[in-house]
Amino acid sequence: MEINVKQIELKFQRFFTENFPKVKNYAQMLLRSEIDAEDVAQDVFYKLWLQPEIWLDNEKELDNYLFIMTRNIILNIFKHQQIEQDYQEGYLEKAVLHELMESEDTLKNIYYEEMLLVIRLTLEKMPERRRLIFELSRFKELSYKEIAERLNISIRTVEHQVYLVLIELKKVLLFLFFSVFI
């Protein structure tokens, strides 16, 4: 039995020595990489080693079989690379979109909080009665008539006080907006 194993090894060595350069050159033509071509050629001969019935007592020329086997391995490599590339592109696209959405939401929240802070600070600097009228109108959502009745003032006074607050807020927010972009 051991003699038989030695004979098989010797036959495979001859088969390998005769055909490895052809397979490697063919693979290199398709892949344009010597290192990858050598890997493919080794893969071809590894698979052949596992299937001795193909090459062992075969008197036929196996060039076509070797080239088809090499081509199929290379096609599988290309398919695998395409799948990896599609996955990576899809993953990167999703990651970038997620990051943009997250950062956009985060930025929106930051800008919103900053604007609220500016509005609060601006309101704190105003006369107390004007601030109260504005807060009742905008935050408590009372009508001008309800505010006038509650504070015992005219509707026209309520309108004017809200108008003054809005003018002041517009100035501050415009200044803030333009100072960010300058």
C-alpha cells in the first residue's frame, strides 16, 4: 500500500510540474496579478489532489479541463469580490446616511436649544409686563382678548406689546443667524 501511495505522489508531482506553469500563466492573464494567479493555480492543484481519478490514470490531454477549472475558480473569485463590494457599498451608504441623519438631528436639536436660550435671554431683558403679555400669547396660547381681559388692558396694547417683542426677537435672531455664517 505504501508503494502505491508513493507512486501516486510521484505521478502527481510530475503532473504538477508539467501543468502548474500553464495554469498559473492562464490565471495571470485573467487576473493580472502574479500573486493571485499563483493562489488560483495552487487551489486548482489542491482540488485535483483531492480527486486523483481525474488525473491519475488518465492518458488524455487535460489542458482544457485545467483551463475550465481555473476559469471557474476565477469567476467564483470575481463573484465573491462583487458581492463583497456590493455589501460594502451598501453598508457604507447606510452608515453615511445614518450618520448624516444622526448628526442632522443632533444639529437641529442643538440649534433649537440655542434659539430657545437666546429667546429666553432676550425675554428676560424686557420689561416684565411686556414679557408676561408675550408669554401668555405665545406659550400659554391665549388670545389677545383673553390677555386684555386678564390684565385689564386694551386689546390694542396687547397687540403693540407682542409686536415690540417680535421686533426685538427678530433683531436678535437675525444677528445670531448672520454671525454664524460670517
